[in-house]
Amino acid sequence: MDIQAVETSYARWAPIYDRTFGAITNRARRKSVEFVNSLGGSVLEVGVGTGMSLEFYSPDMKVTGIDFSDDMLAKAKAKVESHGFSHVKELRQMDARFLDFPDNSFDTIVAMHVVSVVPEPERVVAEMARVCKPGGTVLITNHFARDKGLLSLIERATASLPNVLGWHSDFRIERVLGESALRVVEQKPWPPFGMMTFLRMQKAK
């Protein structure tokens, strides 16, 4: 997907996202944030979307969220204002390929259901690694393509429709594993029904 397609797709999704794909992935989102809370410190959430995850962060966390879609961000900002989330320090419109933060800025970088959406995911992961502190965590939860089974057939059948769906259904995990500054320390199935993957990486000290 090119960046204009992302913007158009998520402008279309924004009004119904929380009740559709957001609802399906909400358990995985909660579990991911619970893990981030156990680490403590500062967090950058790449692709914060409508802010569905923000309520799950502990009050003592320092959370910054970015998203390319102004429509999605508007809903996230409304949640912060209405609920008074003091742990959310900043929400900014930003292209994840060009993060406007200095090197080594955050203890944890988290991207939930994002890497199969963005253009140039390899570049996005490289930027996530750059702004992560040495020894810090880069956490990705996402659906990755399977090699066999019914889901793999569905993935291949819908692979030509990323601009309609808003993501790449046949996205391969290898595309996010090539960043030399990061090493995989944990990879496991994630809700719903193990369809997603929890991928925890650590930046070299």
C-alpha cells in the first residue's frame, strides 16, 4: 500500500474501526499492553489509531502515540480528553517511516496490527529500532501469513485487495526480522484463536 492508500483506507475505517476490526483484536491489544506495563518507563505506540489501547496502560506509564491518519487520531485525542488519560503525554500525526524523535528516545516501542499496513515495513522497523533505547524492547503484534491450512488459502485469495481491506493479508514475518540492531527473544501465538503473533525483540546494548 502506498501512503495515500493508507490515508484513504483509514479515513474510511475510522468511524467503524472500534466496532469491527478493533473489537476482534481488543483482547490481543489488552494482553500486549499488560506486558508493556510490566516493563515500565516510556512507550512509543506506532499506529495508535483510534486509541483503543490507551485505557489499558498503567497510570505511571509515559505514553506517546503516533498515527498517519488524522481521522483515527481525532478519535484517539477525544478518548484522552474524555477519560483524562494523564499517562498519555502526546499524540502526533506522523509517518512511521520518518519518526520525528531523536535516537534512543523510548524504553519500549510497540506496534499492534500495524506492520502489514504501512508502506516499507522494513524501514518502519528500522526507525522503531533507532528510537528505542539500547537494551530496550520492540514489540510487534500482527497477523502474519501462514504456509498451509484454510487461513493460508484465504490470505492468498485476498492478497490482491490491500487497498480495500486496509492491510496485506499475505504479509510475511520475514519482512520484520531483518533489522540487525534487534534480536528476537520471544515469538508466540496471540489472540484471537492464535491468529496473531506476539513478537518481542530487544535492541542491542
